[in-house]
Amino acid sequence: MAHRILVIFEKPIMLSFEPADPHLFATALGVADTPLEISVLLRDSAVTYAVSAQAVSARILGQEIAPSGTTPARLVTFMLEHGAVVRVVREDLEERGIPPSDLVAGVRVVGRFDTAEIFAENDGVILW
């Protein structure tokens, strides 16, 4: 059985009625409620999940349907508080003009070439 799981997020889900990507939400719950060691790697456009100052609302035809304080950054914070290691790829941040100072405290910035080592540290990988 795998004991160390790496969860990779690459592309945010934009068509959802949830205030945050349902896979990110499920991963956050998994971090808090499993004996497994779960780490998270945010790359490509999913690096935006780790940006601390976010406001998310769910709207259909301009109507607020799900007011919520749940943001990707709050889910990242929740995972960190429950023992997950959360990393973002530096080059993907740079491509989007996001400085590391804008990230949730505790998120680790790694280089693209470090990801192979991160894969090797884990028993299993889930890619979203």
C-alpha cells in the first residue's frame, strides 16, 4: 500500500458551481482525514491556488448563488495546517507574474527540475 501520495494540480476547473476546485477541496479533506502522508504540487496555471489574496464567488447570470468564504488559498492553508507539504513551481509563478511574496505562508517554491526528485519521494501520484 502506498503511504506517501503526491497530488499534482495543473489546470484549475473553471466550470464548477463550487467556490473552489472540487478536487482541491477533496484533497484538503483527505489531508485531514487519512493516515497517508499527502503532499501537493501546484504547477502550470494551478499555481494561482496558492495566491493568498483571493476572492471567489459563484455566479450564474450575475446572481450570487453560493456565497462562501472558501477560496483555494484557504484550502491550501488548511492542508498546510494539517501536515501537508505544498509546493509550487517557480517557473510557472514567473510565467504568470506572481511573486513568491504573494503566496500563502508555508508554501514552498521549487524549480521545475526539482519535480523529478519530488516524484521519487512518493509511493503514488494523483494528477488533476
